[in-house]
Amino acid sequence: MASHRRPSQSGLTQSTRVTVLSAAAATAAAALGAGQAHADPVGAGATTATQATVDRLFAQAEKATEQFNQASERADTLRKDVGRARDRTARGQERINRMRGVLGQLAGAQYRSGGMDPSVSLLLSENPDGYLDKAAALDRISARNAGKLHELTEAQRRLDQERAEASHKLAELDRSRAVVSRHKRTVEHKLAEARRMLQALPAPERAEFDRANRSGRDTMPDMSGIMPSSSRAAAAVLAARNAVGKPYVWGANGPSGFDCSGLMQWSYSQAGVSLPRTSQAQRYAGQQVSLDQAQPGDLVAYRDDASHIGMYMGNGQVVHAPYPGAPVRYDPVGMMPVSSVTRV
């Protein structure tokens, strides 16, 4: 990202070259030297300003991606919660319906008996003791079923309330994700503008800028004598190494493309370890260690807000998914300000 890119040492712009050469033809050689001395800072300043603009857009894009990932993860979790709540509600409703059927049968039996007053029924009964036993049993059954019906009705009320609240939260999260998506499209538009700005630069300046922004390595750093902290870290390192060269893709967590936290999540999933989706959550997914204690497989979070993350590979190198347009690659661990190192 921004802080690991080398400042451009650009040459003259095409228009400035024409001006200087014309001046050289009309004046002494000393005038040419003066023209160059004046033009170089202007060209370098323009390139540096363009680089700063693009770097700022890259940082904004990455923050937007992590916000999008977080909103998506929360929405997915809430969808599962809503599904479980609906299942519980459906099961409760079935139980209530069965209980209502039993109570309906009892009510029907009472109706068929003519709704006779219990004292009259007792007087007319040929077996008063048997009648009393049946009446007592009927009372117990009615009371028990009425209690269950009340309990299930309360349970359904709570489940309906839970479902309504979950649906409300889900709608809110979907709206939030839509806002993040719009922000993402805005940043993508800005990146497109930046690319057009770069394309408008003269070829030598564009080539210099391109070299400064692709300073990463595509070869594995020397790891002789350097051991990962665990077998799962070793498996994650191997997975991340195999991802080198894959493209940066918005919101992707493999296997054909990645954003920065998606690469970490996918790499550790190959080792059987489940990491959170966002870089902000991943920084707390293990034990915090100092940078000078970093071992291969450790997660290195960048910036105060941990909006970028990579995996330490040894000898001062990390592997990471840098930004749109740059593939997964190796870069120096100090390419940006390090906020934390986490051992999973």
C-alpha cells in the first residue's frame, strides 16, 4: 500500500522536453541546463501528487472492503439466527395446534353431554363413584392442557417477537451493506479516475510509477533456519505461498482471488483453523507478540484501524493481497505502519 512505495524520480514531461529543446536551439547550452533544473522538480512533484492520490484511494478502498466484509458476515450470522427462530416458531405452532385439537375434543365431549350441570349429572348417574373419578380426571386433563396451551402460547409470542426483531436487524444490516456497497462503487470510480490519470502521464513517468508500485516479490523469501510457530502455521504458510500471483478481488476469500483478510482466512482454513472474516477481528484471533518475535504464519495487521493484514513469511517479508490491480505477493514487513502481530 501507500507507505511502501518508493517516491518517483521521474524525468521531464513531453511538453517540458519540447520547451527545453526549443530553448536549447535558441540559446546557449547553459540555458538548457537551467531549463532541466527547473523542469525536474515539476515533473517529480506531479508524479508524487498523483501517487499520493492513488495511494489514498487504495487505502479508502481497503477500508470499504473490510466494512463490506463485516456487514456481510453479520448479515449471514443473523440470517441463520432468523432461520433457527422460524424453525422454533413452526415447531411451537405445531405443538399448539395439536393441543388445541385435544382441547377441542374435550369441548366436543362436554357439548355432546348436553352441557348438563355437574350436580345434576351426579344425581342421574347410576355409578356416582365412577362419575366422580371421571370428572376429577377430566378436570386434571383440562387443567394440564390449559396450562400447556398457555405455556406454548407464551413461547410462540416470544418467538414471534424474536423473529420480528431479527428480521428488523436483518433489514437494517442489509441497508448498511447497501450503503457500504455504494461506497465501494464510489471508490472503484475514483480508482478508475486514478488509472486514467496514470495513463495520461508520459511513458517514462508512468513506467517509473509502475516500478514504484510493484516493488513486491513473486519469489519465496529465504526461510532457511526459520520455523513456523506450529504445524497449523506451517500449513497456512504453504497455502499462502501457493496463492502468490492470484488476483486481488473485492470481498473474495479464495481460492481464485482474495482481498487481504480473505487470503488470511483461506490460508488458515487449509490448516483446519477457522479465522474471522475481517482484518480487525483477525488481529484478536490469537496471542499478540512483538514484531521482533514474529515467526512464519503470524498475522501482521497494519494501520491503527487494522484495515490491512498480511502473513509473516520470514526474513522480514510478508505475503498479502495488496490492492486492486496487484496480485498476491511478498513485500517487506515494514511496508506500512504495523499495528499488531498475532500468533494463531
